Amino acid sequence: MSENNQLRDVFDAIADPTRRRLIHLLAEKEEIPLHVLTAQFEMGRTAVSKHLTILKEAGLVLDRKVGRETLFRLNAAPLREIQDWVAFYSKFWSTNMIRLKQFLEEEEI
């Protein structure tokens, strides 16, 4: 878990395809009401709310009440943890592919 004292791991939060789709939808707009998000899925409001709660616990989603409506928005900052992790392994694979290429070229000689 990252330093910002999140209740849920970011990797765990994005593991589910529904939550990844919610993140995608929220990235396209500044704020989206719950009923609009729910309309994008073949599941009920309660199920969508549970997914949003998991994303909130990971720090990926922020919400605010406006009258009787709850608006949600993306907080992409925790995704930096994912980006850093992928970047590390990207360097790993690049380095190993270069080594493999050199090895194969040496074998041809």
C-alpha cells in the first residue's frame, strides 16, 4: 500500500474490469452523477456503488453531495503507483530483450 494511508490497495482496486471501466468513464468527464454511471452497466445502483466504494477506499475516486445527488470524479494520483511499477518492469524487459538479441547475434557468428 502506498504512503497516503489508503484503506485499500490500488492494485486490488483496479483488478476488476468493472472498476477499470468506471475509472475510464470518470477520466472522460470532470464529474459524473451516480445515476449516469449506473446507466453504463448491466447491474443495479447498489452494485455500482459497491465498486465506487472500493475505488474510493483506494483513493481513486472522490465524491461530493449536491442536493440529493452524489457526483463522482477521478483522482488519478494513486495510479502513479501502478505507473511506477509498470515502468520498472518495462525497463527489465527492455534490458533482457537487448541481452537476448545480443546473445542470438553472437550465436549466429
